[in-house]
Amino acid sequence: ADSQPVEDELQGALAADPPLAPTEEFLAELADHSQRLETASPQEILAWAVERFAPRFSMATAFGPEGMTIIHMLSEIAPETPIFNLETGYQFKETLQLRETVKQRYGIEVEFKYPQQTVQEYEAANGGPVYKTDPNRCCFDRKLRVLKEAARGLHAWASAIRRDQSEDRAKAPIVGWDKKFQLVKISPLANWTKKEVWNLISKHEIPYNPLHDQGYPSVGCWPCTRANLLGEDERAGRWSGFQKTECGLHD
Ligand code: SF4
């Protein structure tokens, strides 16, 4: 309930610049494709997405192992696909470095998208770090708002979520309608396991965040990420201590 005013604000802003219309017919078409692509490989799903939606197809990545896997696949299928990262100003230096690594390895320039205010301006305007008092607001201001801006003009985006990551994500279709962003959301790795992702990473020596080797299975902003304890869920180290497991991008 806390996030309702910001949700309304987001929907209002989207209404001002209408993107794809989710007509019944279009949603039925997406459901058909989703069903058909259940048995397709991630590469086939991406190839379909590019054919159907490029150049209005893009991808947002936080440079997680799944995102790196998709970047690797896109480098072979459609390296011109625009890819961006929400640079909140609170990312680890190891994460920021991956932008350079991707450029060197694949010749792909991931674009940093920044919030309007720098971290210093934002904290000064709010009397200190908002992540400590209201992480939902902080994620809204420094991620969702920026993503909403980035989504303008797009028709579809790729997401790196896997169904076995959490109960919420277990329901993700391969191709679905993202109400929040008014975009088609394509999840090529929905049916993959963590093991399949890491197998591909080691097989092709795909670059990945070195923090994963230091006990961080899921890496977000540094103030809201801690290393996992043995046996914990893979996203347990995110927003630890808050009743929060998602930044609002995927729910
Ligand atoms: Fe702010 Fe934390 Fe969300 Fe990053 S993850 S935007 S620091 S609340």
C-alpha cells in the first residue's frame, strides 16, 4: 500500500505518452507466442523478439549472471540491440566495471541511465540516505522513474528473470504484457535453472561480477546488498531487514 502514490504517479506519466495498446487481440497474440516459445531455446526466443520488435526492443541489465548470459547471446544474434543499466549511483565498482568489460569483449556499449539528481543532491534534498528510511521510495526515484523514461518509445524489453528464483517469478510468462511499463516483456531465461546459466558462463567464459565469487549470489546497490549466509535463498541478501525482496521492476 505504501507504494500506491508512486504507482499512480508512474501510470499518470505513462498515460501522457501512450505506447503500445494492450488490446484483447494483441494480448491473445502474445499469449500464443508465449505458449509456443515454452519449448524454445533462449536464443530462439531472443531471435523472435528481435524480429518482431526491433528497433523498439531493448534490454535493461544490472549485469547479473543472467543478464550477462543474455548480453552474450545478443552479441551473437543482434549486437545492435540497445542495452542499458540503471546507474543509481549506489552500484558497486565491480558492477560498473562490467560495462567496460562488455565493451572490450563484445564491442557493445551498455548505456548508463541516470536519475535526475546525483546521490549527493538526492541525499541533501531528503535529509540523508533514503535507502535507510524508505527503500521503496529510493528504488522508485533511482530505478523505476529512470526505467519509465527509458521505456518511452520502446515496444518490448528483455528481462533476465528465471522462474525458479522466487515464488513471484515462478509465474512469469516467456512473453507477457508488462502493465507497469506498458511494454511487452520477454523472459528468454524463464525456464532456465541457475546451473544452466553458470554452465553457459563457464563454457563461453562469459564475464561476470566478481562479487559472485565472494558470497553475493544477487548483487544490487551496495547499501541494500549483503553477502548470503549458508543455505539462504539466492535473493536473501537483498534489502535484508526490510520487508522487501524486489525493487519494483518485476512485480
Ligand atoms: Fe536505493 Fe537500495 Fe533501491 Fe538502490 S536498491 S535504489 S540504494 S533502495
